[in-house]
Amino acid sequence: MMPHIFLYGPPGTGKSTIGKTLARNLKLPFFDLDNVIEKKAGMYISKIIEEQGEPTFRDLEAKALKEVIVEKEGVIALGGGALLRNENRVLAENNGKVVLLMAELETLFKRLDPDSSNRPLLAGDMRGKLASLLANRKDHYSSFPLCMQVDGKTARQNALQAQVIVGHFHLRAMGEYDVLVQMAGIERLGEMLKARGLSNPILVTDENVAKFHAEKVIALLCKFGFDPKTITIPGGESFKNLESVNKFWHGFLEAGLDRKSTVIALGGGVIGDLAGFAASTFMRGINWVSIPTSLFSMVDASLGGKTGFDLPEGKNLIGSFYPPKLVLSDPNLLLTLPEAEFRSGMAEVVKHGIISDPELFSLCSRGLDWVKDNLEEIVKRAMAVKIKVIEDDPYEKGFRAALNLGHTVGHAVELVSKFQLRHGEAVAIGMVSEAKYAERIGVAPSGLSETIASSLSALGLPVEIPGELPREEIIRAMRMDKKKNAKAIRFALPVTMGKVKLVDVNDLESVLE
Ligand SMILES: NC(=O)c1ccc[n+]([C@@H]2O[C@H](COP(=O)([O-])OP(=O)(O)OC[C@H]3O[C@@H](n4cnc5c(N)ncnc54)[C@H](O)[C@@H]3O)[C@@H](O)[C@H]2O)c1
Ligand SMILES: [Zn+2]
């Protein structure tokens, strides 16, 4: 199958305009099916319908669809009735994702040029005809599961929303690569490597992940003619060290990797950081692909091109900026993730909601069960937030610091708890205490910290600094935070839901109540 993106919906929803922007964003070719038909027929669609009738036009449409589909992966804008024929619908749905664009009658009416001679089905009383077209096709249009409302938004905003819906991003700020979020996407890994010219893969993973997923990934790659070796290390942060990197380097040599080979990192943030670093240094840098398997690594660690490992003196002290050639996020992989890891990862998802997606935040507030039943949407939205931030500020010169929300207090609490608290748990506590502080200094309206706390609680995350952790030690730890500059510590504080502000704080004692 071809992984096309089809844009569909009533006339006037902006399928062509949005489609062109979307194609540009994703670096894909764009096809407008109506244009293809007109070019082939050598006449306007209005003329075809007028002279040969609508059924003939629909035949031509079906033929054009079949032809466009076999071309290379692209964004395809369809005519407003192109999928009325079931045969066409099946063809489209088997060859990509169909996104239905919908709008209020008024929006459509305003957007359509009343004089356009090329809207034959709407000629004459346009408003009336549009209304009855919408009524007639109501069931048809509403039967498409991927749907978005385009009213009141620019083509750029709509294209971005379409990207979130289909789970397809193309990053350019550091390196250039696709980030894909697809349920069961792993099934298509071989095809994705082939499409990107990535060859001779080797799989790098940890024992916990290997137990559930390595065999399947190997089998899927073999189906595409690859013959990957596997290097496995034990799971956990304590193995994020030079010894593991060394094991990878030697494993690469043993497997006969050369400069054209591809490292596939299958695992959580630890594997991603290690494998990315090993790839960045092996023969001065070979290709790597990131397949995050923990929620945390999907929505956070796998995005941004940072790789590295820990020294006994401290975490992440050695590393490089080295983006992968592809990030493939398959939410199905999360089904085997231990519950506590899942909950911990949710703290970062909530953080992304607070930073810039209020709707994501309110989806998280529905609690753990709802989230688990709607994983794909949660992962896509959370990834979209981080992608937006890192694309705007890839090398952490400015607003990327927004991602630090909850982390100044969080890191300190994590450290003082001697890592008894998981990272996400500490960040949950950090977000609430930083929000309370933001309220006290008038940066946030009162009540915001309570809203954040109740959402985190519904996800089974802690929201209060455990009583046994000494306040002075937490403050001391904050001072040591590596993100400090000479005098003050820069906090990312919530302003309202969906907005944060960077604030320099001198008086750290005042941060904790
Ligand atoms: N590169 C970056 O930008 C960046 C950003 C933030 C954090 N990080 C790093 O990410 C790391 C934390 O990531 P993490 O939380 O994913 O840790 P992790 O890789 O240790 O994974 C957590 C645990 O879950 C297990 N696991 C992962 N996926 C699984 C699955 N699908 N089924 C069963 N078990 C599974 C792992 O074996 C491990 O025991 C830290 O080392 C941190 O420094 C990197
Ligand atoms: Zn974090």
C-alpha cells in the first residue's frame, strides 16, 4: 500500500490550499484530482458534466484516482464527491489515510466564488445547492473517522492539524527527517527503511524490550530482505554508560557495519540516547532510526536529536546533537510497558498540554483508563507539542526552555528522593509546586495549580512534595540545577492553560511554600 494522505470534504473546505501547504510541510508531492482529470480530458470539469453528464465524470474520476495512487507517496486533494462510489472509497482507504475537512455552511459559502464557472454542481442558487448537497451527503461525510473542522483557521493552521491527525511530521531544524505516529506502524518498518534508502540495519535494544518485541521486528525486517543482527543490553538507567556504548561499537564492527549501515534503536530513552550516540561516533557517523517503546521516549526523549550517556559524575555529561533519519512511534508497543513507567510518562504528556495544547490537557484529565483507550491521539498530540518547540528552537537558545516546566523543582525532588521518585512522578510534583508559585507571584490565575493537580491525580501521579524530603536540600539541589545562569534560575512557569513564561528567580526560598 501507498501511505498517501487524501483530503476530502465538501466544496469550499480548502482541500487544495490546505493540501498544498500540507505537502510542502511534509516534503511530499501534491496532486489535485480535479486538475488531473481536467488535464487528461483537456477540458474543464463543468464542461465534461455539461456535455457528457455526471456519471461519465465519475468514471473519469475513478480512473484518475487509480492512476494517481500508484505514483509516489503524496498528498491528494479529492473532489467533493470523489468517494461517493464505494469502489473509490475502498481504493483510497487501502492506500493511505483519508482526512475529512468539514466546515459550517457559512464558511463554505464565503469561500466559494459565486461566479466560478467551474462549480457545475452548485451553479445558480449556490447557497441553496450547497445546503442540500451537505444534507444529502451528511451520512456519507460523517462516516469518515478522521475528521477536522476548518472554520476560522488559516491554511497553515489547518495543515498542522491535519499532520497531527495523520501522525506525520517532517522535521527540518536539525537534520531533515520524518516523525511518524502509527498504530501498528512497526509492521511497515521494512518498507519505510526501503523508501528512505536506509540499508543494512542492525537492531539495538534492551532485555525488557527484546523479550516482547525483538523477534517480531527482526522477522518483519527479514521479510523485506534485510538480515539484521541484534545487540542487547540490560534495561535501566544504570546501563546508560560508556561500557554500553563500547559494546555497541564493537558489536557494529563484528556485524560488519559500514558507513552505509543503519542502527535501529528499539527501546526507551536510554536505548535511544545510547544507540544515537554510538551511531553518531561510529565511523564518524552512520544512519540511525529511532523506535521509541516507552511513553516517555515517544513524547519526549526521541524528539530533538540529543544523544549521549552518563558518567559516574553525573547524567548525560557526554553527548552529541545527532538526529535520526526517522522516528517511528507505534503506540501498540506501549501495551507491554510496565504500568508505573506508563504513568510516569503521562507527566510529560500533561506538561505538553500545559505548555501549548489545552485540549490535550483536558483529554488527560479524563483519567488513566480513557487515556489508555485513546493512546494514539494522546501520543500524536503530545509529540506535536514537543516537535513545535524543538523546530522553533533546536539548539536550546531560547523558548525550548519552556519544556523545563515542572523540571526545576522536579529534578531537585527527584535527586533529593535519591531517585526513589520516578522522573515523571517528580515532574508531576514539580509542575504543581511551580504552578502554586506562579499563582503566588501573580503570573498565573488562582486555581490553575488545583486544575493541574487534579488532572495529575486522576492519572495516579503524586502532586505534593513528600513530607520526609527536607526543603533546604531541595532548594540546594535547585541551585545546582545545570540550567542555572550566574545569578538567577530560569523557571518555565504556567501563565494559563496552554501558555508558559520564562521567569528568572533569585529568591529560591520563596518557590517552595
Ligand atoms: N535525548 C533526549 O532529548 C532526552 C530527553 C529526555 C530524557 N532522555 C533520557 O531518556 C531516559 C529515560 O527514558 P525512559 O523513561 O524511556 O527510560 P528507559 O529507556 O530506561 O525505559 C524505562 C523502562 O521501561 C522498559 N521498557 C521500555 N519500553 C518498554 C516496552 N515497550 N515494554 C516493556 N518494557 C519497556 C525499559 O527496559 C526500562 O526498564 C533517560 O536516560 C533520560 O536521560 C533523553
Ligand atoms: Zn522530563
